Amino acid sequence: MIRFLIPALTVAAAIPHAAAQKIDAPPNLFRDPKFVKEFVGSYGFISEVEPRVSNEEQALLVKVGELFNKNQFTTAEQEIVRFIKETEAPTDPEKPPGEISAAMVFVLGNLYFSADRQDEARRAFLEAIRRFPRFRRAHTNLGYLYISQNKVDDAMPMLQKAIELGETSPRTYGILGYCYLQKSNAIAAENAYRQAYLLDPKNRDWKLGLAQALMQQEKMEEATSMLDTLIAENPGDRQLWLQQANALIAQDKKIDAAVNLEALRLKGLAGENELNLLGNLYMDQGEAQLALFAYTEAIEKADKFDVSRALKSARILNDYGYPEKAETLVGRIEKAASASLTSAEKTELELVKVRVARGAGDTARVGSLLQDLRASDPANGEVIVELGRHFDDIARAETDEDKRAAALVEAKTYYKLASEMDAVAYQANLGLGQLLVREKQYSEGLPHIQRAVALKTGDKSSLEQYLSRVRRAADRERQREEREEAERAEAAAREEAAKNAADK
């Protein structure tokens, strides 16, 4: 019986196009004249994968096809429901009840799907498959229904079964590729998308899906080539330019990636993030002025000004040896932020000024800025570390031994204080350890370098090599001290022996 599939017909089914197209699947196939023609004319020709229909059902399908062509979908549904009821429970008492074919259930499921009555459509497709397990098109459309709900795990076996039964449409392959992509099976996704692309090379979605599958496998050169094709067809799509820029960066083709970002910039499609990335790429090529232009434009393009991000750009300029350009950017940041800075952002801004002043060799300005910061935010770990560095710099430049010694005491004091603060313990221990090593106090410096290595995240190779050198120097220092101690003990023993001999 199929009565459980037939709801009361209270409202005509307005067919929302988007409802059946979520994630590009499926379009309203039942409105496609080609689909209707193929559907109506196919029964009896592919007996292994399509159910046979009776003469009465064939006549009704022809009539339904005509209603489809006239967009009379509600009437079509009513005709099918009336036919099902009359077949299963004839009004003529002389006529025996009949059985409805899976084909009619399938058509009804399509109509439910068209009206976004998805649960009823799902039950209709499942009933059609129950009645005819090898019903290829029912598997296909049930897969489309599941993917429209983003039920990837449910959609995959339906689409796989449809293909096993001989389904060859590019849409089925493409949507199966999407499923594989969502399940991080990039190899299977690539194969499915390639098949879809082979059958329908003009479809943007298949090309984009193939590019994504290639990128997941780090086949960046092939992905770049596919994205070239997509960009040529869709030059105004900023996401394509950005995806290709990422693929180019992964191939270490940073200049080519910068060209992509410049193209977006010239088109007016580059946002704050893209401009900051462009600035970073220019800095990597030593083009500080171009980087400054990009960073400045990023500030101007920001919907909500990200002070921390802009200050990071200023630090990059300064760290690469361009303090004057960093200072220019800091001025732009200060002007753009005006009175909206929080206290934390003000401190961050002043700390960048400290680093810029240090990069410019302006020790007096560094000291002045740090004094103000220490007064306004005395517990800030970064400020304390910067004070340690400041006095460390003074000690290295000082020729007067007394002043140098005093500066070293200050530097050690601030570094030790900061080394107890989790947020800056790495920087403080490294700074103090390097200071002590420079002063040839290797054994004292060693534990601080060891602590810095333990705290460092990311690549530790260069710091570990430095630690090895310090450890060897500390060993030599300890051996020398032990040797000197032994020599002193031996000398003292000889002196004692000589004294005892003289007394006798």
C-alpha cells in the first residue's frame, strides 16, 4: 500500500527553486523538458534499472509530462494521487485492486521534492527503491535530496549505487565528488570531479571542486592550472584569485602570488586581510615601500580597524630593518585609531614605538618611552622585558666600566623579574642567558638558555645549536674552574708541607 505516502492536498505546491538546489544539487529536473521527455519515454527500454509500467501508467505519464510542460505541477500531483487511489481502491466494485509500480511512486517523490516536502519525497524514493531495488533514478534523486540537506553520509551510498547501476550524468559524479571532498577523501574526489568535468567541461562547480581536491593533495601546480581556467572565465571572482594565490605561495612562488593580490587590489576587490598578506609578500622580497603602501591601504579598507594586526605589520617593517617606514605606519595607525584605543592597545602601540626607536638607534627615546610605560603599566611583562633589553643595549655600548656595570645590574634585574612571568618567560630567559654568555658567565647562562629552549614553540633547531655551544663552553668553564681549584689546593698543600718542614 502507498497511502502512507499521500498527504492531504491542502495547499498548491509552490516550487521554490533554491530549496531543491542547496549545494548545487539537484536542479528542478522535473521542470526540464529534456528530463521529462527522457523520463516518460524510458520505461520498458532499460528493464534492469528502471521499473516497467502498465499501459494505464504509461498513458498517465504522458499526461503528466504534458502538465509538466505547462508548469501545472499541482494538477499533475492531483492526477497521480487520484490514479493511485483508484488503482489501489477502485470505486468500481467489480474491478479488483491493483498494484502501483515503483515508477509512479518515483514521480510522486519528484513532485514532493519540487514542493520542498522533503520528508514525503524521501519516503516516496525509499518506497520506490523497496519496490524495485535496482531503480537507478530513484537512488540518484534520493542522493540529490540528501545532499540538498547536506546529509553527506546518507547521500554517498545512494549516489555510489546509482553509478554502479549505470548512472553516467556529470551531475551525479560532481555531487559524489563533493561528498568525497567533505569526507577528506581527496583522491576519490579528484576522480569523481574529473569524470564530471570530462562530461561537462563548461560547469564551473566541477572545475572548482577538482581544484580543491588537487589542493587537498598538495598537487599545487595542477590546481594552479585549473584555477587559471576558472579565473579566465570568472575574472571578477575574488575567491578564485585568493585560492590561486594560496596555491602559488605553497609552491614558493611568492611574486606570482603578489601579482594575484595586486590584480584584486586594482579591481577594488582586495580587503584588509589580502592587503596585509600582500604587504608581507613584498617584505619577503625586500620591497619595504610597496609593503608600506599595502599595509596603509589595509588600514583604510578595514571595516573594523584591527589595531593589533596593523601594529604587527609595523613590527614586520621594523624587524626587517626599515624603522623609518615602520614609524610612518605607526603614525597612520595612531591617526586612524585616534581616541578609540583601549588601554591594552595603547600599551601595544607604545611598545611598537619602543622597538622602532631601538631599530633607529635612538636610545634616549627608547628610555623615555619605557619610563612612561613603566609608570602607566608597571606589571606589564613586555614592558619589563623591554627594560631589560634597553639596559642590556646601554651596557654593550658603554665604555665607562662603572656605568657599564650599573647597566648590567639593571638589565639582569629586569630580565630575572620578567622570567617569572609566563607570558614573557621565553623572551626574558633568552635575553638573560645571552647577556650572561656574552659576559662569559657560561655556567650561569646555561640554565636560562635551557629554559628558553623548553619554552620555545615551533622550530627550535637554531636555538638548540646555540644551547649546545653554550653547554660546551660551560663544560670548559667548569673544567677550568675545577683545574684551578685543584691547582690552588695543591699549592696550598705544598705550602703547608713546606711550613711543617720548616717548623721541624
